[in-house]
Amino acid sequence: MSKKDSELDIAPDILRKLRENTGYSEQQISSKLEISVEELQKIESGKVKVSIGLIKRLSDIYQYPLITFFEDKAPEYPHKLKDYRINRDKKISPEVRKAERRAYYLINALQEISEERSNIPEFSKDYTATQLAQAFREKIGISTFDSKKPEETLENYKQRLENKTGIVVIEYPLKADDVRAFCISSGISIIVLNEKDKPEVKLFSLFHDMCHLIQRSSAICSMDLEVGGNNDVEYYCNLFASEVLVPVSDLRNTASQIGTSQKSVGEMSKKYSVSKQVIMIRLLTNALIQQERYAAFKSAFNEKLLPSEKKFGRRNWEKVYLKRVGRRTVEKVKSAHSSGKISTSEAMDILNIKSKYAEKFIGEGGYNGTD
């Protein structure tokens, strides 16, 4: 290694701040670089010069472009997500921090290319969660989708929320077992769902975080369905999501027709596209089953959050990209590109897509999620 190669001009503390922005600890990065923590500390404090090779490795790890390492200071992120996770002492993972950065990037990009902003209705702060959910359903025009495929129900609800409130809904590989979703309340608000979760789990997370946005709150959640009491924010948001997805009046009518047997609970789960646990909690809290029945269910409860891995078949990467960026984002980027406001390269950067998908997403026809 030449002396010239080993003496790059990096601003003081920028390496440390970039690491902290991404959520990595000193131990994690020193392990990845196969150096000691003490050596990493010297590098981050500027006591040891760095090579372009090291910067490239850090660029790959942190998912920051190389130019970022040569700026005067590291980019700042608000990190205003109120932590409602069950284990709030646990450090937020680098994957979630990456998704958070991506979300802020999309918000800023969309605010630059579009004059439209989110228009989330305001409601009385005195509403109970049930009252708020009923008012929200009426305001947004939500009806129960009678679909046998939870994925279809999820997409229907996502589109309805995006169209009616102007929020952006995306799915991202959070790779964290303690985070179901997070949301950012802003000029353009966004909800980020855990890509790997089952559709039924994503659906509940969607409306749970919608409740946070109605309260103009940015939050990160793990969604414990039994958390809290009447004054707990997460409990309130759970009740809101439950009433939006499984309205008590409709639930009572369904239960009177098919009963509340184990088989009936399975049928209700499919009808409303929610988990069996959500149905059981709704039945319990509305006095349609006894506490003993729920306790027995809970003791045998083994419902997985993640879908079963498919051993065969290819993943539809076009749909994956669409979900990771959101339909509303695609619409706004395509419009800005068509009007000449942004270049094809800029559109691809915002959408984070490869060139082979550019025509399908920002071309004349655009992409609608179908083959």
C-alpha cells in the first residue's frame, strides 16, 4: 500500500458518526473489519490514516455512497421514532436504522418533486379507540374486504390509505424479531412494514401505525396484542386496529351466525384477514367468550409471524421493488419524470431500482404490480 493511498482526507469524527447513524456498535464493526476495538477507535478519531480500500468496505457495510465519507460532516437524521417495543432496552438493529434512513430519504425526495402532502384527518382527542376507529372507517370509506387471500386484502387497504390520506406505505426487510413496523409523521407521512411478516400481521401493523399517524406521532412498534391498559398508547392503537379490521357490530353478527368454536374462529380469521389471536382477543373483550376459553387458547397458541419459506419457485422481484418503494412513490416519480422535472437517473435513484426495471416503473405505462 502506497503512502498516498493510505492518507485520505477524512473529516474528524465522520466515520464514528456514520457508524452511529447506521446502528452498529464498535464491537460489530471491528469484528467485520477484523481489527481490535482500540484500533477502530483510533481510526474513527483520526489518529490513524485510512485507505480507500477501508472506506469502500465501510461504504458497503453502512450502505452509504463513497462521497458521503468525504463530506465535511455526516448526514443528520432526526431519529424521532418513539420506541414502543416490548424490549425497549434492546438496541435498534442496523437493518432497522437502514430502513429508517431509506424512509427519510423517500420523504425528502417526494417533498422535492411533488407539492402534494399527506392529508390525515383530525379527530377529537376525547375519542375512545373504538370511537376513533369507527369515525376513521367512515371518513376514509373503509369497508370490510371479503377476500380469501390476506395478501389481496392487505394491498386493498394499503391502496385505500394511500389514496385517501396521501401517506406512503412501503415494506422493507427489517430483519428484526422485535420490530413489526414503524411510522414517521411528516409533511409526507410514511408507514414501513416488516417485509417478512405474514400478510395478516402486516395488516394489523398497518392500522396500528395509522393510529400513531392520526395522533401525529412517529413510532417504532413490536405489537404486543395484550400490552398495557386503558391509558397505554400501544393498547389504544391495538384497539383501534382491531376495530377497524374487525368491527364489533360485524363480529357479533358473524358470531351469532357461525358460533365461536375453534373452527369458527378459523373462518373468522380468514374472513377478516387477521390472526386467530386477534379474533380471540376481540371475542374476549366483547364478552363473546369466557376468560378460561382464551387462556386455554393462549397456552396452546403457536401462531407464527413469518410465513413458511417456499422451497421452490422464483421470487417476483418486480413486486418486491414495488412494495419496497410504494405505489404512491412510483406514481409521483413517474409524474415528475414525465414532466421533465427529474431525469431517468434521478428517478432510478429515488426508486432504488436497476436499469432493467426502469421502463416498467417509469416508462409510458408504468408498473401496476401485475405480470
